[in-house]
Amino acid sequence: MKRNRHVLSGFEVSRTNGFREFNGSRIGLVANHTSVGADLLPSFYHLISSSDLKLVRLFSPEHGLWGTAQDQEQVKTERDPRTGLEIVSLYGQQLAPSEEMIADCDLIVFDIQDIGVRYYTFVYTMLLTMKVCAAASKPFMVLDRPNPLGGLKREGNLLEPAFRSFVGLYPLPVVHGLTVAELALFINETEQIRCQLQVVPCQGWHRDMLYEQTGLTWVPPSPNMPALTTAHVYAGSCLFEATNVSEGRGTTLPFELIGAPWIDPFEWLEALNYYRLEGVRFRPLYFRPLTNKHAGLTCGGLQIHVLDRPNFQAYLTGIVMLKTLFALYPKRCAWKQPPYEFEQHKLPIDILCGNEAIRLWIEQGQFLSELSSTWPDQVRSFENRIAPFLLYS
């Protein structure tokens, strides 16, 4: 695989330029442990040591500033022990800062690594903060970072407005192929947020590049996203969060291992092989989660092995895995009930999928083509809408 060791993140581009984009501003920084320079030191350490700006406050998304909080664990507002900076949680009692919290800032800066999947909450922290900045007439800057899945792959249905939640606020496909800056530009315009938006693009990144080709070091963006292989399967296996089946949390291979105590791995494998899914192979196995669902119990299940990334469809694979499993064990498999990600009423599976049609398809056993036939048209429509906002060739 060809590697390009000259890709710079938006933060590193700004640091190389002596942070001249900040122009002596008082800054509020939305950041976490992925916000690092090429030297892997936290971006806020670099900012606080700069004499040309003043870092006023930190804002942290889901999992907290250092990525120590588990999924859906509310994060507390606290202070960084090394710098004394206040770290305001944007995942708990509030999902965006108040206007008062940014009143003493001249500029709000966002610098977080996303993974390019609609469910991942970091981008909604960004977009909700942009709304507050628009209301307060504060400029907002995005320091861009590459999409680890590349900028060409897009998959799945668009989210329907009735199913908006903190795991899907806008009509995006499940795999959207945008960087955080491109997404900010797109939503700012099409949803009429009207934020004073500025972006610092990456340098040297192209849409056909996967993360391994950038030369950048992978920093796990959340406790259960330890490796790039996890990011490539997440769009499909995250759907198991909405069931009583383990998505592999509590193991060393979260989202790659899927199973439950009542599953016969070989029976499930045989059912899946019927669909001849592209780019993927399943390994039958048993595993024992240490925490989370079925902790301490031996689960039968499968490991997802991606063999051909360009042709692998993670979302479709996850849906077919759900369909076959619910068909094999209709009395054992069940949908998780709300609350889930601050949604109190709608089923988690419906807000993840962005509609109820996929759950009904799984329950009623319709043909696969009936489910996915509209996805290409939805993706083409999305690609036409985002074209003016793309930053990279």
C-alpha cells in the first residue's frame, strides 16, 4: 500500500503557520484525546504555550477530554490537573455550550478526529456548538482531519427527519465520505445555521486515501474504537448496540466480535453464507466479555474479517447479520428499549437506521433487494448536494 507521509492535519497546518489564523484570539477549544499534533502532544498544550493567543476554556464531547468514559456514560465538567483549564462537558446535562460559556471567547475552535459514520456523536457536538456560535455571533473554526474510511465510500439510506437524535441529526447516509470540515460547511449552508464558519483544511490528503496511507498515527477516538479495523466494521456492527446481542464490548475486539450465549456460531455462519456478502468473511468462535452485555458468560458468535475494503459494505453486512440472527433465534433476540443516546421514546434500532423500515424488514423477512434498492439513488442525491462543499480532490 502506497503511503504518503506528508499529510498534515488542519491543526498541524495551523501550528506550522504559527497559529496565525487565530490572530491573538481568546479561544474556546472543543477537543479530546485525538486532538494532537504530529508530535502526539495534545493540541491544547501547544495552544496554551503560545504567546500569540489565549486558551480560555476546553469543551469535551462524548467519552471526555481523555477518552476515559465508556459509551453513553455522562461526562462531568471538571478541570485539567496539569493546566488548570476548565473542561466543560458537552455530553451529559448539556450537549452544547450555552452562550454564557463562550461569552469571554473571541473564537471557538473544533479539533477532533471523526470516523466517517453517521452514528458517531462527535460531529453533532460540533454542529450543535456551531448553532450556539451563530446565535452569539461568535466565529467558529474547524481544524480538519482525514476521514479514516476515505472520502469516496458512501453507503446506506439517508436519515428521515422523524428519526433525528444525537446519533443522527441530519439527512446523511450511514457512511458519508466527508471530513468534519466538509460536513460543517455542508450543514451550515443547507440547514441555514448561518455560523461564521472558518476551516483549516488538511494538507496533502486526497479522497481516495485511507488512513493508513496518510502517515498519521491512529489515536483511538473512543474506548471501543481501538484500531482502524474497528472503524471499517463499525457502520454495521454498531447496530448490535440496539439489541440484546453483544457487540464485543468488554473484549479486545469490540465491534469485530458479535455474539450471545444462545448462538451456535456454525449455524449462524451457514445462514450468512447464503447471502454471499462482498469483501468479508466470518470466523465462527466463542468469546467471553469481561464487561457489558453477557459479562462473564461464554458467547457463541462470529468475528468479522474485512478482506476487500473497497467492496465491503459494512452497513448492509450488519443488517444481514441482524436479519439472519433474528430468523434463527426469534424467541431469544430482542431489540433494546429506550432510553438510548438521550432519546426517550423511539427504539434505538430505528434512530440508528434513521427509519423504522429496516427493523420491520428484519422482523417480517422481506427480500434483501426490497430493502436496499433505493439506497443508490439516495446516495447520488446526497453526492449532488455535497459537491459544492468538498475541499479535496
